[in-house]
Amino acid sequence: MLYVLFLVSVVLPIALWIWFIRREDRSEPEPGRLMRRCFYVGITAGIGAAIFELLLFKVLGVPDDVFAAGRAAPLMITTLAVVLVGPIEELAKYLVLRANVYVSQDFNQVFDGIVYGITVALGFSFIENFSYFIDLYLTQTTAVFLVSALFRGLFTTLAHVTFTGILGYFVGKAKFSSGDRSLLIVQGIVYASALHAFFDFLVASPIPYGSVWAALFMCCCFGVFVRIWDRPDVRMVWRYVPPPTSSQ
């Protein structure tokens, strides 16, 4: 039973998302080597972000289990945690995109930023959900374990996909813009971080039915996100415009 739940809550959502994004990208498919690199480096970034968060929480006196099921911390501590976690994780994902695919010639659509962003998010989500799965199994009752593991598998994965997909959209716009690229990237990080923080706040805060509100919020965000990635300018194949140099 444990292995089945692990596959359903941790592995299956990742596999379905990879199948879905590859299906959506059939007209101009991204190389498998870049997709795999984004996924594996996303896992590494997830581990690095988690370590950094734990060290920062320890310095600030935030409990390590602030986001754990059934362990709601005081509102001020929860707010501090979500304000920190959103920007840390979305900035880590941006750095993965920037270092691994931004200058690639295969990155030739705004939509490619979404594809690579989602792939990084899936790696990030995989390692995060894996660690939560183990923690829940060791510390929670069977009922809490079942509900929490399934919630994280479905909605937390959807959250990472949506937030980093939005970030990837802005990274794609920045790559093919002749204007202020830095502003577009900052916008992407801010939007992704703010949505991420609000989702975490709903999940972790002691407000009634917080997880239900978080799920509804996530579905609304994903609906808006889908409308963005279907726009013609997002699917168009662009020519990369190099940034101006001091000699130009």
C-alpha cells in the first residue's frame, strides 16, 4: 500500500506532467537532453533551496516544521516563512533556467520558457514531495498521512508548475525582447514569488479550511496560466535579439 501511495502521490503527477508538456510542445519539441538537464538540476536546486531555508529559519527562530501537516505555527511566524520561501525557491528556479537553457538556440519561442520552467519545477517538486512523503509517513497518523500525501502530490505539484511556468513565460519574453529584459525577469520572479507565498500561506496558516482555499486558489491561477500559454505570440518562433553592448 505504501509503495502504491508513493507512486500515486509523488511519481505519477510528475510523469503525467512530463507527458502533457511534451504533448503540448509537439509543433516545436525541445531536445530531450535539455529537458532532462532541467529536471535533474531542478532536483539539485530543490535540495539546495531546502538547505538554505533550514539554515535561514534556524537563524531567525522559525521552526523547521512550519509547513508540516497539523503543526500550524503562530500567524507571524507563518507569514515570515512564506515571505521567505516564495522568493528563495523561485529565484533558485530562475537561476537554473538562466544557467542551463537561456542562451540555447533551441530556446526559440516564448513557450519554450514555459516548457523549461515547468520541467525545472517538476524536478523541484519531485524532491520536495519525496521528502514530505517520508516525513508524513514517519510522523503522522494514517488518515493525515493519506490526505496530506495526496494533496501534496496533486496541488503542490500543480502549484510549482504554475508558478514557475509563469516565471518561464517572463523569461521567454525577456529573451526575445528588444526592450528592458531585466524588468521582465524581475516581474516574473515577483509574480511567481507572490503567488507561491500566498499559496503557502493558505496551506500553512491556521485559518479554517486553508487547504481547501489553497486548492481553489491554485485552480484559478492555473486557469489564467493556460490562457497565457495559448496566446499566438507565446507560440510564435522568434529570433533571439542579443542584448546591446557598450560598443553599440
